[in-house]
Amino acid sequence: MLGHMGVNVQDLRRAKAYYDTLMPLLGFEPYMSAEDQFAYRPAGGKPGTYLFFYPAVQHGTYSRHCPGLQHLAFMVKSRAAVHAVHAKVQELGSPLIHAPQEFPQYHPGYYPMFWQDPEGFMLEVVCHRDQGPGLEQSHHGSDTGQVSLSTGSAHR
């Protein structure tokens, strides 16, 4: 399991304001906040990856098409949760890459949505198997509070 990940941003305050509204919908809670960094952890003591944000010390342009981070994917339990994040992303005015939809080329039931944050990072929220109210659970454990990393070319 990945313990934590650090992301450099150009504007730490803007990033904190953005992620403070988004992370609770993704199953994360604040972990720490200081002048030079802030972080989130999986909510409710669940295991998972902590996500830290730092101010960039060198400025430059970011592209998911260059070497480095391609995108971050956050897993949620239901399609309703994907739609809740979609609504928040629209409220925040973030550029949408792919609206909520099935991507059956990955596996049946793969239901993501992709967007860009203020830094231009591509983010994904995905429900692998809907575990919403009244649905039979397909597997044990929680999908929330998990982040996966991708440097591949699957989502351009």
C-alpha cells in the first residue's frame, strides 16, 4: 500500500480552498495544515494513502502528457458518489474531461468521471462496483479513502 504522496502546487492557498471542499466527498479528512503544507488522510481511521500538498519552489508548466504524474484516481462506493463529486466539480468551475459514464473497456461496472483541478492535474473519481443503498455488495472492504496513481496512457 502507498503510504503517502506529495504534490507541489503553484498556489497553496488556492489549492487548500479547492481541496477542502472536495476531499470530504472522496472519503478524506484534513490531517494537518501549516503555512508551508497541508494534508488529508482517509476519513474515520480507515487505511489508505495520505495526500500532502506543498508550495512549488520552481515554477513551470504542468502537463499530464509529459513525464511525471498522469492523474490521480479516487475510489468511491457508489455511482451516486461519482455524481455528487461531478456536481461539486461543476460548482467549482473545474474543466471537465469526461462526464460520469461507464468505461466497459476496463471492466464491467467501471464508472468514472475525470476533471482538472486549478493546477491542471487530471483527477478521477471512480466507482468500481456500485455499493449504494439496496445493492448487493460485490466485494468486502471500503473503496473510499483510497487513491490510485497512474502514469499510463489510458486516460488522455
